[in-house]
Amino acid sequence: MLEPPTLLGRVMRGVSFAVDAACRLRGGLWRLTPWRCRREAASFETFFGSARFAALREYSGIAEAIAAELRPHYELYTSRFNTPWMAVSLELSVFVMALCRHLRPRRLVDLGSGFSSVLLRLYEREATPTPEVWSVDTSAAWLGMTRRILEWQGLRSDRLATWAEFTAQRPSGFDLVVHDLGSVLTRRQTLRRVLGFTAPGGVVVIDDANYREVRHHARRTLRERGIEHHLVGAATRDRYGRYALVAAL
């Protein structure tokens, strides 16, 4: 059983209110930039124009149904274990679940464990045949917390590894990767390695593309390799201005 939040946890949650407000203000100001919104909408339309993702064209209806399923899990996670501005967004979680149900990946990995690990384990529980799901993190301590959260929710908690342990196994053949590993710098440093263990035809979802360092590095790397990619802010932008980029190998 998980222990109740510590005093430090309560203090940190109190501090998070100020950060939450600042992040929401930043996200709101970003939405006021019309050309950015038009660019995202155009990129998302191109995403749907791809034959692989055309079945998701009616995304708003799909997303509404999935959000209703995931919201109780998300609200539990963000009220008890983490803050909304640190956890993966509900919008991105809905998008990833939609991708999973459409693409039916057999091997999945969550780089940067947290609610995204809960999400992939929920998909693992419903999918037939059962896919192989990994949860990977740079922090062994946070990985341990993820294990306890998964067990507490009655989800599978096998195949958890630190980044060093995971890469030592020479991973390959992953059909879907959620890349939210460590810091912005860590994501830049590991992207080529991540693309290397993604299967041909696989998909990499790169979170925090709202950060210039993440977005520009990812797009430059993907262009160099001739990999199709799309900004999906129209589907994944949250109240803090965070959104994702999808690479389709």
C-alpha cells in the first residue's frame, strides 16, 4: 500500500500552485499568437493526410471518448502522486491511447516513467494479443515510485529499467515510443539512440515540443534522416502550452 503524502510532499504541492499559475499564464499567452496556431493546425492536417493516420481524421470524437475513460485515472494520479504541470498532460495521454488503438503496436516503451507508464499499462491490459511494454527512466528512485503506483492500481509492473540498464540490452524493434526522458538536454542527447531502436514503421511521440531546444533539434535530426514528422499541438496542447511532435518511421 502506498503511504500518504509526507509533509515535504504537501509543501511541494503548495509551492506548485504558484508554478502552476505561471505555466498556465505562459500557455495562455502562447495561444494568443495567431500564426503559431495556424502553423499547428496545418501540421495536424498534414498528419491526418498521411495514409497511416487517416483513420484518425475524426479525432475530436475519438478524443472525447478516450478522455472520459482516462480522466479518472489522470485525476487520481495528479491529485495523489504528482502535479499536473509535471505529469504528462491528459491531452497527450488521450492522443497516445488513440495511436495505440489505431496502430496496435506490439512493443512499446515509455521513456520517462510516470502517468505515461500508467497509460501504456492500461493499453497493455486491454489489448489482444498482449503487447510488450517497458517503462524506462534516468532516475531509479522515480522508477521505484512508478512501480509502486502501477502495483497499487493493479497494473503490471514488470519490464521496468533505468536508461543505463535498458540501453545495455541493445534494445530494438519498438513499434511505439513515448519520449519524455529526463531533461530537455537529455532528450536532445538521446534522440538518435531512440530512433535507432524504433522499428521500421514505428512511431516516436516526442513530448515538450513547445520548447525550442527540443523542437528544433528533433526536426533537424528527423529531416537529416528523411523521417516523416508532424507537430500535433492541435491535439496535444494543454493549458500550460505544452504539446508534442510525432515522428513516423
